Amino acid sequence: MKNIGIMGATGAVGRQMLQCLEEEKIEVGVLKLFASKKSAGSKLLFNGKEVTVEELKHGCFEGLDIVLGAVSADLAREFSDDIVQAGAVFIDNSSAFRLRDDVPLVVPEINGKDAKNHKGIISNPNCSTIISLMAVKAINQLSKIECMVASTYQAVSGAGKQGIEELEGEIKDPAYPPSVFAYPIAYNCIPCIGADSGEGYTKEEDKLQNEGRKIMHLPNLNVTCTCVRVPVLRSHSISISLKCERPLSVEEVREAIRKDEGVVLMDDLSNARYPMPIETSDQNLVYVGRIRNDKVFDGGIALFCAGDQIRKGAATNAVQIIRCLD
């Protein structure tokens, strides 16, 4: 049994972590839920019993074995030393530590063994990175991926509850003033997520290359990524074209994905069966389809995938990392 804490327990990802602990049947001894002073005292259900939320503050982690983080990067940095000094392992969902050399960045189905090399902190990757790499990991096992061109179509819930409220508000009232997104998102697509990182790319777009290199142990992987916010409530989708060290056939790629763990092959164009957010929401698998020969990369492959960014893209992946420590 493990004594487990969740920072940011009352937010969307924190609540999903709580549910995933139940679903993954993690044996929990003591469970502590932490949130802001405003949320302290509220109650959440775990295995049919109410657990009172405590205020997140320094010194609150004593006696815990694992702390799951569903808070901002700034808060993750502020409390990381407290967690490690208390003897707990910090599995952090923020961007704070992802590219630090001494912090494993883990997708259990890809590099779960890396988790054991931690020094008290393990990072959960970006949600689109997780979904994309889950879709292509079987391909990388056939032949190492050299480069990818990706476009992400990211749901408004990726911006939190406020993103959902903004989309729903704009649908009801075209005059609803946007505040979460730079422009109205209803009936629109916004081809920019994240701050400018230089050379015309955003920090969100850099993550697939930088995190992909670390997770897949491909230091020379090159990725061109465009991140798009779309008027979808939940579940991110990604279009990917890639080139491997050797040419791959559509048939061998389909067969590898069909047998792969954590993904579902949904690839039947003639019967209109392909991955969509409406089918992949509120479950843990990544759906992969539209597999075809790429017309730009010689011997390359193009595909489309979709997965729930709150579950496998965040909470589920973090909870699954716990098993990597056994």
C-alpha cells in the first residue's frame, strides 16, 4: 500500500487522477487531497468514502510515498523540495521539470523503465506529446523515426474549465466576449497555442520535438508542429506524417498498431471508421487511423490519431507511472 497525495485535487485533472486511482486499482493506504485555501474543507469521494480537502501549504507532505501534481509549473517548483525532503516521489503534470536531465519524462508504455532513475521527481509529458507518441510508438519499433510533421487539433478543455465555458457561452450568444482565447473559438479554429518561442514557433509546438526526443530516446528526432485550438469540448486529435530509417508499408504499420498496447486501430475509410474526439473522450486509449503512404516523405507514413487529453494525456498517464515504481 502507498500513501498518496494529490496537489490540485479539486481541478479537472486532479479529480480525474482521483478517479484513475480507483480505476487502476492502486492500493492506497492514506490519501491526502490538497488544494487552495478557498477549496480547503470541501469533500471528494474516493472508493465510496468522503475525503476532506486540505489546504496546500509547506510541510503538508509528511508520511506520503507519492504526490501527484495537478498544479501550475510555478506551484510545482515551489513545493517540489518539500515533497522530496518528506521522502515522497513527486509525479508532476506541469511543464516545470520535463526537460531537466535529472528528471525522467515518462510514458509507461514507451519508457516506463526510465521512471526508476528518478531523484525524487518524475515528469508527466505534455498531453499532445503523449497522444502523438502513443500513436507512433509501434512504428518506431519497426524502424526508428527520423522526422515528423504534425498538426494538433486541441480541445478547449485543454485550457481548463474556463475554455469550456467560453465555447458554450459563445454558442449561446455570438456577442459573448472572448477572454480565455485571443479570438472567438465557436465556429472557428485558432492556429496558435502557447507563447512565441522564436522562429515563428510557439512553446507548445516545441514540446513534441523536445519531449519526443527524451521519451523515445531519439536525440536527433526533428519535428515541425502546428498547434490549433478547435471548438471541441474534449479529446485532442493529431495529424502526423513521418519518415523512418527504412521505408515502411501501410500493411506492416497497420499490423504493428493492431497488436500494440494502449492503442486502438480504427482504420476503415470505406466504412467511414476513423479516430474522432467524440469517440475517444472519457476513456484511456489512443485511436489511430487514416494510415496511408505519405506523398512527400519517400517511404513515409501519414496517420491521424485522437485521445482524451485529460485522461491518457494527463491524469491516467500520471497514475500509471506509479506502477513503474514497483
